[in-house]
Amino acid sequence: MKTGFWMLWGSALTAGAILSGAAMAKECTGRWTNVGQSAETIDLGKGHTLTIFSARGSGTSENSPMTGIGQCGGYVLTTPDGKTHLSYACVRKTKDGDSWSDAGGIEPGADHGTWTQIGGTGVFAGKNNSGTWKVVVDDGKVTTGTWTGNCQ
């Protein structure tokens, strides 16, 4: 597996998960970290590969309730033209037990990914939050980055 794969999914997973929660401010920001748990790459032939992954992660924010830990999963698809597509979904839980889920990804060649909140409980219920995430550091197993969003 390439370091780029872990960077992409780590970023997507945690960033998306953290970002996806609901916030009290119009603009919300924070940091995230993901640690890869498992990944399996299947070579489908003729330049197609599919990697399925799982990661544990955390996220923090000083201007929103999006501080929690959780689990993410997703896939990375590499096509014969060498482009890599990443999609993920995450669920995070706060220390008070409120949870939020998000989904997102990153397009080939992009310098940042996107996320959208899918659902939530407690302070995250009924929110329509979304934004972007970026990788800051990746060593192939642990990835950390920043996120920003438009939060309710």
C-alpha cells in the first residue's frame, strides 16, 4: 500500500467525521487525527485497484461541539488512467454521548476533500453542516489534518 492511500483515507475519515457535526457558529474549524486499523487492496487488473479501509480517529474544535472519537470506513479506487478516488463515512461520539455521522471524499488532484453531515443525535440532531478538510502530516499509518465548515 502507498503512503498516499493512508493519507487520503486518514484525512477523509477523520476530517469528515469531525467536520460533519453541528456547530453553534456560522464557521467552524478544528483538527483531526486518524489511525489506520485495516486495509485490503484488491488488484482488479488492467490498472484498476480497490482498497477498502477502516480507521479509528478523533477530532477537536474550539468553536463548535465537534470534539469526539469514533470509527470511519471507506474505499479508494484507482482507475487505469492513474487517478485515485476516495469516499468515506464516519461516526463520532462526544464525551456526553451525542453522536454525528458524515460522508465525503476527495477528487483526483484536489488539495482538499469535502464532507457533509448525514445525521446526528443531541446537539447534532437536524443539522445540515458541510465543509472541507486537509491533510497536514501523514506517515502511512497515522494521518492528521485540519477542517473547516459552515455549521448551524
